[in-house]
Amino acid sequence: MADMSDWFIMKDSVEHRQKVLEWRRCKSNAERERFVKVNGVMWSEILRLSYFDLIQFVVIDPMHCLFLGIAKWITKRIWIDEDVLTEKALQSIQKKMSEFKLPSDLGRIPGKIHCGEGFSNFTADQWRNFFLIYATVVLWNHLPNKDRKILTYFIRVCTILVRRIVEINDMKEAYELLVKIIKLIEEHYGSLPNSHRQIEPEIMRQLTTETQINDIISSSSEDTYVDSIFRKPFTENLPNLTIVINKVNRYGRCQIGAEIFGSTAATQHIKSSFVLAKFINRDGNSVDTYPGQIQFFFEHSVHLSSYNLTHKLAYIKWYKPANLTS
């Protein structure tokens, strides 16, 4: 870790473009492969844009760096190969995972992680779902304290780096947590062979990139239903009253584009009835995610003087917060 600062030497954009042009002048594929091994650069069609700076505008792919890299390496190389997660533990983990009920659009986790090499066939999306949804619940009781810290830090890193917009302070936090993970692994497991430096410098380089952060939540969404004031629609002796009909049309499912949302009222679509909804908290800044299950959909119309106003809504049963100590 002493020479870690030497990992992040910013490349010169002009020199990089010159090397790329040299790669294009190579006469054969074999010559180009040798050039890449020595210089670490190759041509990209996006470099035809004169204003594009590949060093500054590089986009890090969490699919390979984070999930098929670090996530897979921590789980298999440390926890499974070092017998932290035994075959009996993997069977218990699989049983616990089968109790989860997730929205259909999140995809499925393979059903036999306790067989063969365990976790060997996970895709990047499955690794992401495993760590962001399952891991804390299914792994916690099978890990010692040092590995619980690694798990907690890595889940936080995943939560930060998979966002569409990442603030500078969040990137600094991710960097610090990755360093803590490295130190914990070195302290408790030593220098593991064949690691290939999976905690790749490309991830860390995000921390030096200046990013312009836009406001991703509109001001019109700042109030939740709890804070809204509902007024009694019928008041005596007032002209031009709008009559609200006390009838609705009820449905068991709703299709938006190619996706079908189900409910408990439509048993054939009950797997797609589970949802996650985000609500802004009363402080106006933080956002919490709430799990629930759609009971049914309904459509209600209000007859105004010149037109009808129709609302399509869902009645959702929200889950109670879990007791973290149990």
C-alpha cells in the first residue's frame, strides 16, 4: 500500500493521441498486439472527434471493474476458497435467498449456488443484485467481523458507483472505502496470489475527474402525500362545485410499454406485483426506498365543466420496517 500513489499517474492527452496514431500505422494484427502490450493504447472511432479527450472523458464500466472483477474475486477467492463460506453455509444462503420476492424486472439469481464451484455462473447483473439486495441478509450470520466490514464497505461502494450521476464527495467516499477493503484483506488474509490487482486503478481514477452535477429531483416532487392537505370537496352554498364521483374502475394489471405490472388481484401476474418506490423525506433532501406489493389498480375520473380528468392509480400494501436486531 506504500506505493499506492504511484498507481495514479495522469496520462498526457496529446501523447496518448500520438500513440494511438502510431497504433493505426502498424502493418499487421500481431504488430498491433505487441504495440498494445507495450503502450496500453489502441484506436477508437470516437477519437475522430477533435474535441474528445479520452483521458478526461473516460467512462468506467462497473460491469467488468466492479462486479465481474472485485465482487466475484472477494466472494470466490476470499470467502469460498478460504473456507469462510463452507458448503453448509452456501446451502443455508441458498435457502434464505429462495425466500426473497423481488419485482420481475430485476432478473433472477441462479438457484444452485451451493453446487459445483458456487457463484461460478453469475452475470454482472446477478452480482449487482446479489450484493445490493441479498448479501447483507444472507451472508451476515456466516461471516466473521472482519469480513462483515469488507461486505459493508463494498456494498456502499457498489451503491455509489452504479448511480447515473455521482458527486465528487461520493467518489471520494468510494475511494476511501476501497482503500479500507484493501487494507482489511492484506491484514487478515495476507498477499493473495493471482489477484491480478482486481481493485483496478481505473475505478480510482474517477476520483480525479471533475463532474457537473445536475439537480435530479424536480421541485414539484418535494412534498409527499403525508404532507399534503386534502380539503373537503363538498361545501354548502358555494357555486360551481366540481362533483367527484364515488366510483372507480378496478383492474388487476397494468401495462406500460412492454412491461406488465401485476397485482394480488391477478394471480397469473403476482410475481410482478412487488415494487420499490422512492419518496422524498420531510427534510426535503434525503430519499428513502420503500418495498410494497400492488393490491390492485384503479381508474377514477373527475367531471369538469369542459372536460373529464382521469387518474390511473395503484393501491399498494407497504411492508413494515424490519427489525435489524432479529
